[in-house]
Amino acid sequence: MVIGGNRYDHSELAGAFGDLGTLIPFVVGYITISRLDPQGVLLGFGLLAVLTGLYFRTPMSVQPMKAIATVAVTHPGVVTPGGIFVSAVVTGMFWLGMGLTGAVSWIAAVTARPVVRGITLGLGLSFVLEGVRLMERGWLVAVPGALLTFTLLGRPRLPAMLALLAYGAAMALAMDATLMQDLAALAPRPRLPTIALPPVSWSDVIIGGLMLALPQAALTLGNAVVATADEHNALFPKRPITVRLLAIDHGLMNLLAAPLGGVPMCRGAGGMAGHVRFGARTGGALVILGTILLTVALLLPDSVATLFRLFPLPVLGVVLFFGGMELASSVNGDASPRADRVVMVVTAGIALWNMGAGYVAGLVLYHAEARGLVRL
């Protein structure tokens, strides 16, 4: 079925779950460690996913901002819900300003193609490595899941993702003796969303702005704006987007989600690659995903932790692994000059440690070589 340029079929349904490997771990961390309201978190992701699918009509991902989420869930005594709220507002205002002024377009103009390829390659490899780390937590679960995925990829009659999710749920039920009872005890408890701003102190303002939002900026620029625009336009040339549009998009999405209790969100080339790898070709996948998240947020807001137990970490690792392979394999530098390939590899290598540092290092190296300051 096609509505408004979006497809709604089993392939889009399968592709809708192609970014679960990044979504679920951070959402669980925000809810269980940072003590955020599950309804607000899922409401933000669900609403933005639906709007994304309807507007872009391509499988543009909606992800938690990783640098902010990592600091938030690893420093629960320092980062409060107020600090997370401030980081979302500051991030939204920053990117809205970057887009409206056109500053992001100037930055993108000086960002050479080898640097973008390096960021894309580094991001893909980082997904692969993180997938392997999650798979290491349960090889006996992960290996059959990976083999099942390899076998079914490219067979649209039985999408690999749907089979993998069913396999993961079966493994979760087999390994967790109480999960079936907890699922049977679930009952809808509808709760209307509210706009309830958390208490914000001066400490929250400093932590949210300097400790959370500022370090995230370089990562967002390299991955969520520049690399995502490049990857999107390569995959969907009939629906091109600009970095300026993505910057404004980042501003609006965070300013919209923050008052609802949502967390800082971004786009991502890796997430988009995951959606595409598992079958998504239109924005229908995001509409489907958003509808599911909104349903859970409105009807089962207090049961999120139980439902997420159906997705074992080793299986989420398989999802990340294949999404990373899709992204990394999209990079082609064979026909490029040697200097461009060196810049790409250096950028990718440093990006495995820090995406923002990789972006800056690649940019400096490229322009230094272009001016004859170094020879590659």
C-alpha cells in the first residue's frame, strides 16, 4: 500500500526496526538510570519518527544524541533530568541558529569529500565494533541470529529483521523465567501526555550546556548533518536534502521534544543505513516505528522496561553489526587519488575514537595537503 509517497508493507515494517541497536540501549539507560519518565522519552521519539516519515518520505533515522546520552547515563549523580532538558534546548537553539544563518552551509562547503567518506567509514566500523561487543555478551544467542540474518537478507518474502526479532523474543523468553509472567500481567493504563518542565538549577544550566551540548556539537555536525546529507542524497537522489535543512531540522526536533519530556535527538547516517539494510525504502518505515512508540507511550507507559526485555542485547548487537556493514560498505575510494584515500583512512581511524576529533583532523590534513604543507 502506498500513501503520500510512503510504502506500508512488510518490508517497511522490517526496516522500521533497523535502528533498534542504538535506540533501545540508550532509551533504557535514560529511563532506568537517569530516571526520566518513559512516556516523555517514547513520546518524543514516536512523534518525531512519524513527522520524519511524512515529511522526508525516506528512511531518515531518529536517534538519541550519543555523546549526551553516554555522559547522562554514566554520571547519574551529576546529570539530572533538568540538565538533560537544558542540553536539548541548547542543542535545539544552536542548530536552529546554524541553519537559519547559513553558517552550517559554509562549514559543509569547506568539508572535503574524503573527510565525509572517512566519517562515514569510521561510523560504519564503529557500529560493527559496538555490535560485536554486544554480541560478545551472549555468543550462543548472537551467532545463530547472525547466521539467520545472513541467510534471509535479500529474500523479501521473509524479511530478515522480522525473523531476527522473533528469534530474539524466543531467546528472551527461554532465558528469562519471569518474562512470560510479566508480559501476561501487562494491562493498558492510558495516560495523556503533559507538558511538565523539570526543575532546573544553575548547575543544570552549566552541565547541560557545557558538559552535554557542547561536546555533542562536533559529533552532530560530522555524522548527523554532513555525513547524513551525503549518504541520504546518494541513496535517494530524487529527494535531495541540504545540510542547512538538516540543521534547522535538528533545531526544531529538539525544541519540540524537550517540553514533552523527550531527550536530545539527531539524525544519523548509520541509523539510516540500518533502516535501509533491513528493507526500508520510504518514510513508511518511520511512520510505522513512530506509531508503535506512540502507542506504547500512551497505553503502556509504565511497562516499557518489560517490553524491551524482549530484545536481548546480543540480538541488538546483530542489528548494529549489519547496519554498520551497510554503511561502511557504501564508501568507495578506489578511484580517488592516494592523498584522498589517506585522508579518508586517517579520518575514519580517529573517528573510531571520537567522531568530532576525526572530522577536525581529516579537515586539517586535507587542507594541509592541498596547500603543500604535507605530502601524502
